[in-house]
Amino acid sequence: MSHCSPLPLPDIVVTMTHRDALRRVREELQQLFLERADLIDGALVALLTGHHLLVVGPPGTAKSMLADELCRRLEGARYFQWLLTRFTTPEELFGAVSLAGLEADDYRRVTTGKLPDAHIAFLDEAFKGSSSILNAILTLMNERIFHNGRAPLAVPLITLFGASNELPEDTELVALYDRFLFRFVVDYITEDFRFLKLLHLEPPATRTTLSLDAVRALQENVRAVAVPDHALRSLAEIRRDLGRQQLIASDRRYRQCVSVLRAHAYLLERSAVCDDDLYFLEHVLWNDPADRPKVAVTIRALLRGYEDEVQALLYQTRELREYALRPWESTDLRSRAVVEAHTKIRNIIRRIDEIITEARTVGRPLSKVEAIRTEVTSIQEEMLAHL
């Protein structure tokens, strides 16, 4: 366990709002952790919501480093990190038994510097501990309580990062696995230019920091972010479409998605949730990594499927123009082709108008669709000019 504020590195001393500081922290982490943009946002959303985050991936992919760096940006926060194995003892995680407590017939632990004392925690191989240890961790994560002696102890934990090379197969671990609301799969850096940048990276000379009071204020601000009805309807539609594919998440997880949407919108400096925030749920609604792409495709199809349909109608319109205006053997054949193309384009415009009406009803963005409609209309006018 360590305090994250007493560092050899100087902190930035400037006057900025909590939101400005949050933005700076996000930018600094993005510079430090390459090809980890979504994971960084996940860590910050976890900070803003108090939910927990699981990272699945091979060793050496900076899983623990992100948790440590996040804690270093919280003034006065305490950090705890441990590798769990089947031989891990309760003393290693929760502290030694208090001798003074035993003399008073109170079996309690000295938790200073241990997991119950941490604001940010990282547990490597998070599912490898014994049943008793994992049950205590589950209570700590879920209720922010550590049962210590005669009275339960409220813990200061903001968020816990878990890491694993593989997902648990034991049904006894399902409850613990479900407590990790955010789930990310990471791998080694893929792009050569980013790998070269990694080789040149130096430890940050300065760090933007947030006080714990600032974090609490940010969490309060997140709760004030508006969630329009259309966003909730979209979430219900996502649940329905995933359910049809047997991709099932608990009602609790879907309820927690609302706070995720609020925090993601706030992180991107919006005052209300919009459709773009729903894409982030691809890191929340899968159970098996193999299902993650399916979740992403389902969300994309629901939120932007109407744009894809309109784009296809535009391609069809362009093909009709090419067909009608190609060289014909006679004026009569050309006129017939133009009339046919005009009739079909008129039906295309009617369908686009229906899509626009449906999208407007649920508050979806229309700029791309309206631009396509303008182009289709201009092609229709071009056909009229040749009649």
C-alpha cells in the first residue's frame, strides 16, 4: 500500500476547474498509454461512477501501470496492488490479526496499508484466490464494507481494477466476475509507429492531479447529466436485440448502464447523454470476449443502421442515374430509361423521408441523412431535366 501523493515528480500547480483537470488527466494518460483510448476512458468512467474494471490480456500490456498512474493523479489517495494465487493468505490482503484486539476478545485485523485502506486497488489474477478471500473481496467491492472484528468497517475504495489472463470458468466465481462492470480485452501494441513511440516514452515530468474532494464533486456532477427518454429507449432496444442472440446481461447491469452513459457523456464534456455514448456499452454488455464484436455490431446496427440504409439508397440512386444517362440507341429508349429512373428515385426519396421521420422521433442525428437526401433530390431534378 502506498500514498499516491508523495511523489518525486512535481504536480502541476495551476488554477483550473475540476472538469479542466479531468480533461488534462485524460489527455496525459492518452499520451502515456498507446492504443488504450477506450481503456483509459473506462478507467475514468469507473472513477466517476465508483464501478469496477476488469482487464483481460497477456502480461506486459500495462494493466497495473494504468491503475497506478490513475491513483498518482489523486491527491492523498492510497493505492494497493497484489498478485492473487491459491496460496494468498488473508494477512497479505487484509492485514495481520491485531494482538491488542485478541487481548480484548475482538478478532480484528490491522488494515493499514492493505486492501481495506485503499482508494484505488489493483488485483492481478483476480480470480485465483481462495473462496474465503474472494468472498471478502466481493463484499468489499459491492458494499464497500470489510467485516473486521465486532463491527463492519466502511472502506474508502473508489474503484478496483482486476486483471486476468483468462476468464473464470468456476460457477462460484460468477458473482465476482459480474461485479466488474467494465470489461476490456487488451493486447500488445499493433502499429509500428506507436511501438516506436513507446520505445521513446519517458516518465511524465509533471502530473495533473485531482483532490479526493474534487473527485466527489465530479461524481456529483455526473449524476446531474440528463438522460433523454430516447437514450433509454435505445438501451431497451439494445437489450432486446442482444437477447435475441442469447447475449444476456442482468437487470442490475443494465440499470448500472445509465450511470455509465452519464459519466461517459460528462467525460466528453456533454450535458446530456447522446447516441454516441451508447457505443461505450460494448465494454459492459459482454460475458465472453468472443461475444464482444457481436455486441459492438448490434449496437452499431441499432444506432446507425438507418444511416447505412440511406447510404445504400444513395448508391442505388447513383446507379439509376448512370443507367438512365448512358448512351442509348434512340431518344425513345433514353426517355423510357429516364422515366423509369425518376419513378424509382421518387420512391427512394419517400423511403428516406420515412427514415428521417423515424430517426427524428427517437432523437437520432440527422445531418448525414439529410445531406444524402439533398444529393438524391438533386439527382431526381437532373432526371426531370432530361424528360
